[in-house]
Amino acid sequence: MYESELNIGLLGFDKKRAAYFQKRADEKNQGVKYNMLPDMMAVDRSHYDGVIQRSNDIVEIATVQQYLPDSVKYGLLTTTAENLPEELMESCDFIYPLPDWDAVSHLADFYLDRFIENIKVSHDAWMNNNCLDTIIDMLPDLIWFKDLKGAHLKVNDAFCKIVRKEKEDIEGRGHYYIWGLTEEEYANGEFVCLETEDEVLRRREVCLFDEQVMGPRGMRELKTYKAPIWDRFGNIIGTCGVARDVTRMNKYRDNILTMVRHDYLTGLSNRRHLYSFVRKNWRSGQLAILYCDLDNFKQVNDKYGHAAGDKALVIASKALLLNLDETMVARVGGDEFLAAFIGEYKVSDIVSKCVGISRYLKKVFSEHEEYRGLSISIGIATAQHGVMSVDEVITKADEAMYVAKKSKDDPMRKPYHIYGA
């Protein structure tokens, strides 16, 4: 770790004793520089890690203590230690009742060494804490340390930014106050990460979690590492955490997945997503595929333009979603749509849905002059798992759809055809 020379000021000492102190420090490689102070005012004008005063004057001692900054350690050598007021004694980091100013005392040297060691320990603790603060504050991730009661002992700048509070207002406080929740919301345990804290304490190891936390900036999604903190006896005394706010990244990811998996115009799934859905979920039982195609759609595009055609496709997609809300529906190109049923569906139920789609579209299309020639043809094909591939079932449904389409101009026709029927 970083090392620096301690600067110790001496008040009331002669050059001989100051030289003695310096010689001992150099021989013991203590990394200390002793400086003779001309007067007590010099204590406040320069930086010192510690000040040692030799004095019997209570007023002089009290005045020096008054000028000492809180960060400066203070030692006193005096022959009248028994006469010092209690408040002056409490301000001393060490006192040695020196009986003879000129005598070399091994006990006094011992106290001096302990005084220097205490300053070093304090200095090292400050330096370590400063290094820790520097490291965690320069990182973009949220970092925190908690005790077992849930009080935050230390947080970094990124943590402060996301909860919109200063460190002084965070440290020592619990989750619900920091994140702006009511006590009732915290007690309910929703979006406050209580379960993950318990899991870390139970497993006694570093754990990775995907968490959702409600805060001043709304719901945040966090990728969080949490670990127990141990004392030197092997007892858990708290936890620490490092969390990356992935809210925006997840939103971008979801948007990209939506674009990759869905048709931009209708919002339905695309062919790739439907294939993926079927292959993932068709592990057993029956697969039923509906292959749907709008009749006379090309005439609408040719006569009224592509904008009118796009509107017709949106109407058709809504009809499919309305009647097939429990299954996967996809637009696979132009005016063609696929729907996949996985499970023990009855063909009669699927036929009823096809009739419902046809009736709905007939009603909606009749309300628009440009769409009055439109209708829908639907092919139905089914297969048990392991008998046909997904592509084979779709091909059979496509063939059945063309059978239904042949009677598109017959007002009494059925809008669907079942493959093999």
C-alpha cells in the first residue's frame, strides 16, 4: 500500500531531545520526521499527523489543544499529570508523566513508539478507506456495504445518483428510506431484494441475481453480485453488493428481439419466431396448423394502393388475434398468416374458430367499399408428435388452404378445408 512519511511536531522540546527522537525513528525505520515548532500557533498553520508537547503549564496545554485540528493526534509529556483537569486528559492520545526532563526513559520511548504506531494505524486506515472510495466512486456500477440489520455502511457515487440522495443521507439508513418506499411496501417485500439478501446469508458465498428495484426513477432492473462480509473470527457481519443497472440495456434488447421476432406492420410474430415457438414447445401431443390467406387481396392493392392493402392486413391480423388469442399467430409473407395449436385441441373447436374469423372479417370488410371483395381462406392440417416435421405440417395446411380458396367465389362455401378430409 502507499507509504508516506509521518510529520510530527514537537512543542517545548530542545534540539537535543528532538535529535534523539529523530535518531530512534530512523534506526527503527518508522518513517517519521520530527519538526521543532516555534510556538503553538504553528500547529494550525501547517499539516501535522501528530503533535507532542512537553509542558507543565495547564493554560499552555489547554491553548495548544484548542488549536489542534481533530485529525491531529496529540501526546503530552508532563511532570504534573496528576493535576491535569479531566477534560484535558481526555483530549490526549497519550500522556507520560516524565519525572525528569533530561533523563532517557525506556518507558517513555515505549509510549512514544505506541503513539507513533497508533498514528500509523489511523493513517493507514484513512489511506485504505480513501483508496476504496476512489475505486468504487470511479465505477459506473452501484456498490454498497450493509450490516446485518440492513443499514448501508458505505455506498458509491453511482448508488447516490440512482437513488438521488447524498452519501450522508444514505449511510446508516435502510432500504425503504433510501429507495423512497413506504414501510408497508418494504414490509411486503416486493421489489426490495429481501429474498436475495437472505439467500446470500444462507449460502454464505458470492451469489448472482437478476433483481427489480422500485426507486425514485421508477422500476430498475439490476444484475447484482452479492457476497457476505466476514470478521476475523469467521462470523458474517454484513453483506456487500455490486449491481449494474441493465434497465436500458434490457429495453434495447427487448426492442431488438421484438423487431427480430415480429412483423413490423401487424405486430404479429414472423415465420422464424413461429418456427422457434413450435420447435421449443411441441414435445408431445398434437400440432395443428392453420394456413390463412386473404382472397382477392391483390385487387385491393392494384386498385386502391398499398396503403389500403396494409390496412386490410392489419384488420386481418386483429381478427386472428381476437379469435386465436390462446395460440401463436404469425404473418409469414404478403397476405399469408399461420397459426399454431399445440396440445390436445379438438378439430371441431379449431373449425369453430375458423368460422368465427371468417364471419368477423366479412362484417368488418363489408363496412369499407374497398374491402368488400375480400374474404379469407384457411387450410387446417394436424399431426401427432414424431409423425411429421413442422415443415411437413405447414405444407399440408398450405395445400388445404388452396383447396378452400378454389371455392372463394361461392357464397355458400366453407372458408376452411381440413387436409385429408
